[in-house]
Amino acid sequence: MENEELNWRRQERERRRQQRLEEDRKLKMKLLIAAAVLIVSAVVIVLLANAFGKKDHKNTEKETETTSAAEKATEETTEKKIVGVKDESTVIHIKAVGDLNVTDSVILAGARSTGYDFTDCFMDVAPILSDADLTVVNLEGNLCGEPYGTKTTSAPIELAYALRSAGVDLVQMANSCSVNNGMSGLRSTLSALRNAGLEPLGAYADEDEFDEMQGYTICEVNGVKVAFVAFTKGVGSRGLPVGSEMCVNLLYEDYSTTYETVDKARIKSILKKVKGEKPDITIALLHWGSEYNDDHASTQETIVKLMTDNGVDVILGTHPHLVQQIEYDAETGQLIAYSLGDFFGDGSRSGSNYSVILDLEITRDESGKKTRVTNYTVTPIYTLKEEQCDGQRRVVRIREAMLAYDNNFVDKITKDAYDDMDYSLKRIKARIKGE
């Protein structure tokens, strides 16, 4: 991921990290000075006491012992405080959202008299997406020229620019829309994403590019080495052209028909190469499951075990268009998010108009030998349709939009939207434990 935009963001995060370290250093110096003052004060008290004498020599000895004990306790307390401040563990945050579906409604949302601009579509969530070390989205579509919309699932490159401006860094391209416009459409999309400062995952322009990249992407954030792999159950019931079979990472051997036979050899081959990189943590983005369905296929359980047995720490699922449960093991740090729902799209099907922004807190311990997910949070979001607000289809944070309504803001949402958001929030809480 070598581009100016990402490098700038990393440098800015590193600057803030160095600033925090400098503040910690100053705090430790203040503690040392305070400790020295306490010790000197104690010594002065002892000297003064000895100088003026005591009525009872035994009492003097006891007082001296008490003072020495106090000095020792002060030193131990100070040492403990300094150790507490000295924390060399590294914490990074990776955020993820679900599907961005390229449809007529989405294209219309970015249409302007002078061309296209999708910035407003993501304005409300941009502060959340950009406040992360890395942010990833699944793009269900292509960037390969007109005609735009549902039939072609092609969008103008301005959509990629808006995502980058909103804080997105990585784009999953292993999904059912990868080759909607043929291999030439895929190549154009990958080129457009990179030109916009985004890094595509799981799809490759040709087999030479796959051989070069080996089916995975490595990102380094504040010294933490993060490996990303992306796979899809299929490519829209199509078969990849002869000579291009490796251009999209696939989960199944029968990827164009029944999705019953997991391609264990292919998955293990890529994950073996990932292991050779010795990453601190490995994240798999999986386009899998059944659309508009809460149930998991038995093969998904097979895939989870296969992935985790071969070094994957986190699985981020997309494709069902609905928010599904998140399984998190605090001891091992493994996290499985079966589906993050739809990030932005038509929102016409029940459950597809709300989803979450997932925030993964990833910590590498002081020794540098153990890195795992130490916490996660979600931000509930909602796709507002034109008739539910001021005419601008966009993604908004549910709680903030409801608060704006409660306080009678000028550009507040409609009552119908408020009621649907309230219902959506309850559904998200029911599906995600702890939300």
C-alpha cells in the first residue's frame, strides 16, 4: 500500500503517537522529581530529628526505623507508579463496514449538475471511518465507465474518491460482482481504486499479478504487521475465464454452481504463504453465506475452522445484506463477524437499510510476541432514503440522527425514519451481544 495518501495518514498517526510518548516521558520525569523531593524531605526530617535529639534513645531508634520504612515505601510506590506509566504495548484500530452496493439509487445520490460527487453520502460517518489506522469496505460493483447503475453495477471513479476522503483504505474486491463486466472491467476497477489511493483485496488484474502478490496483502501500522486475505463464495454464478482462474480468491471448488465443496487446498496454500510473512495478526474478509438469511451454512462452519486452524485471527463477513452475530473469544482474541450488513445501497429490503461500523482494538503486548483483538465496538448506521430526510440519500449514525430529531434540528429526519431507526437499533442489539 505505497501511496501518498496512506503514507500521510500513517505519518500523522505516528506523529500523534510520538507526542503521546513525549507526554508519558514528561510525566515519568515529574514522578521521579516528586519521588526525589519526598526522599530528600524524609532525609532532612531524620537529620533534624537527630540534631535536636530525643528524650528516649529507644524512641529515636524507632522513629528512625519508621522513617526508613516510610522512605522504602515511598521508593516502592514511586517505582510501581513509574512501571505503570511505562507501557510499551502497541494498540491499533481497524474498522470495517459491509457491502457498498452499486445501484441506480446509489448513482443518483452522487449525481450533480457538473458530474458526480458522493462526498455528502458519507459525510456523517467520515469522522468514524477516518479515526482508525485502517478501514475496509466491500465494494459490490465495478469502476469501469458508463453506463452506470444497477444493470452494469458500474460506478464513476468519484465514488472511490469519496470513500478515500471518508477514511477508507482497503476495498474488498473478491465478491459476486468482481467480473460483472468481464476481466477488462475488473482490471479497470483495480486500476481506478489504486489511482484513488485505495488498495483492492482478493482480486487481481491477471495471473502474473496474483503470482506477484501471492493472494494476500500486508500492511504495517505503528510496527504491527497486519495480513489481509479476501475470498468469495463465487462471482455471480459465472466461471472465471480460462487463464484467469487465479484472478479472484475463491472459497469453493464448485463456485459457479452449488457452493458445497470448500476449496481447502487453495485456501491453505494462500494462508501458508501468509504465515511465511510472520504477521502479527491475520484478517480474512469473506464474501459468503446466503442473501437475506440469518442462518449459517454448514460449509461456513467448515471454513471458519479451516481459517482459524491456519492462522486467521479475525473473519469479517459480507454478502447476506443483514447484520448477523459476532462471536468473540476474549482469551484467544479470535473474532468472527458473520455479516456486517449493507453499508450503503438501496435499503429497499427489510434489514438491509441498517448495519454497523465495526471497530477492532488490536493490541501487541510489551514483548511483541502476542498480538490479538482485545476489544471491539460497533456504531449502528442507517441508509437514509431521499424521502426520509432533506432529499440527499446518505449513511448516518442512528443514535445521532435520533438525537437530532429529539432536539428538533432544522434538517431532522422524518418521523417514519425515526421509528424505523428505533426498530433497527433494537434489532442490532438483539443480533450483536453487548451492543
